Amino acid sequence: MAMAEKKNEYPPGVEADRRLLQFETWEDYLDSLIEIADLRNLRSVDSARTIAALGYRANGDTLTEKEFYARRKVIHNIVFPVSKPYVLVSEGANVEDPFNRELAVRERANRVGILQSVIFIRHFTKGGFEISGYIDYAHRLISEDWAPFFRSNKMLWPRDNDLGYYHWRHGTVRSNISRNYKPVMDPERGLLFQNRHDHKIICPDPQQEPGQNTSKQRIYSPRYTQIEIYDHVVRRKS
């Protein structure tokens, strides 16, 4: 059976709009489009800005004042996200399963960004078909409700939009960029994960070292076939 592969990428415009952060105002943006010849011939900054605003000094479309501030706000929120209050879902829960217990210990560190753990899970459905995958724990913490997992013992399964996903019956193999990691295929080392904050590499190959600032732990739980947790300590630039 042919295996489908899928990779999620951010829209190219997101990366392109990063340049807007260097401009505080729309006027500053227009000034970056003005040519020296305009100032020499027109002898007026306002007139030169008008020429730029009409689109005569840009390779692509020139942003209007409304478009500039709207897109700058969006990219600013992406690059400099505002920290939001969080609740430790595992706090006070009666955690008995070893896997649940290990994730409860790591919850706070992953929520505040000190630690960014990658979880590998391999398990079988009731029909005997393998499902396995790599999960960006910090990403999943903010994108779903973990109360059923910590308080009702709901099992954690990989999803097809996680870092890595394999479904034997469907013949599906997928890799996706998450909030904190980017999958990388190395011709010699195989599948790797690059942290998007400090750019360090995590190697999930059990025959190799997990990587700089990364430790690996095997978790034994009667409810799962195999669990590995890769804990990466994020070194952010000061």
C-alpha cells in the first residue's frame, strides 16, 4: 500500500512580513521604498512618500496604511506572543499510571517554555493495528484539554497532525511542523527534530545520543506498548 506523506508549512507571507517589524510607522515603511533620486528631483519627503504609496517604488504590492498596521500587528503577535496565564491541569489529580505521573511532573516546565518534551508512543488498536507517533507535548498542552487525561485516565494517542504519525492499517506516514519543532530527514541519521527556538537537534534513534541539552527516558506503563520521552532544555538568547 502506498504511504502518504504530508508536511505542514507556515504561509510564506508570515516569514516575509517579519521585515515589517523594523518599521514603527507606515511612514517609516514608505521611507524604505523611497529612492535617492526621488528626493533629489521632488525636493519633498511628502511627495516622495506619495510616489511610494502609489506603488511606483516596490517590486510587489505596496501596503496601504491600513494593511501595514494590520499585518504588522499579526506578525508581531506571532514573533512576540503575549504570555497567558495557565492552570496546571495535573495539580491535585490522583495520578496512578506511571506515564500520567511522568507527564504531570513535566507539565509546568513545558507550559512556561523551560522544557520542550517530545513524546514517542507506540500502541495497538483493539483490532491489532499499530499506531505510533511523536508528540510535541508543550504544543498539545495549549491546544487541547488535558483534564480527561490526568483526571479520567483517558489514553494519549498520536494524531495525524502531530510531529510524526504512523498508522499501519491505513498505510499513513506524516510529519508536521509544530509550535516548537521542525522534522528534518537526514540521509545518515534518519528522522530528526530541530527545536525552533534554539535550533538544537533531537535524535530519536535509540542507537544514538538524543542530542545537546536533551535527555531520554523510557517509561513503562501497562496501558501502552512503548513510551519514550525526550526532554529538551531550551536555551533561549538573553
